[in-house]
Amino acid sequence: MAVSAVLLIYWRNSMKPQDKLAIENMRLDGITPAEIASRLHLSPNTVYSHIRRHPKLPNARTCLNCGKPVKQFDGHKAKKYCSDKCRMAWWNSHQDEVKRKAFYTLTCSQCGKEFISYGNKDRKFCCRECYLDSRRPLQL
């Protein structure tokens, strides 16, 4: 009788495979271990132990800005940031690391002045004023 009671207690406290999968998915979504434990009706220590024993998530990458895990999807380009906010914050703080290659030297079709355009080789005007001047009808 004592052995079956011990087995019953072990069976109740052991994690099921779907719980392990749910923990990994919730971790990828950025949910805290305490919140995971309450959602799955598990002991917080069980969740903490699982995380400690399985620190590396499969197919996971951490955000370059904040360090949170970033969920990756098969067949898609690998994500580097957990959100647009983190992506913009990282790029704004690392502007010296950006390799800007798309500079074009163009001539304004209105005033004839040379100007530099970044990223748009089809630009026609150097400024808004030249654009507006080109739209205005000629006055005789």
C-alpha cells in the first residue's frame, strides 16, 4: 500500500510532456516562471527546476537589445529582436555599426544643384521647395 501511494504522489507531481511543451512556448512568449506555474497549475519550484535543467530553448535566439528569448518560425528569416521597439532602440544606440551603402549623387531637375540621396536613386528634387516649384504653372 505504501509503494502505490508513493507512486501516486510521484505521478501527480511529475510533469507531462504537454506541460513541458507549454512551458517552453510560454518562455518564448516572455511569460515569467511564476505566471507559467499559475497558468499550468504547477508548483513554481517545478517550473524553476525545469527551466534550470533546460536553459537553452530549441530553435531560440535572444533579443540583441533586451536579452529576452525571441520565438523563431521554420521557413522564415531568423528574428534578431523581440519587438519593433527593441529593434529601433538597438539601431539608434548602434548607429556607428550601420554600414550605409546606398548613397547616390543626383542632380535636381528643378534647380540643377547636385545633392546626395540615401536609399532612393530615382529621386528628382533636392528639396520640397524645388518639388513645389516644379508643380506650379509658369507665369507669363
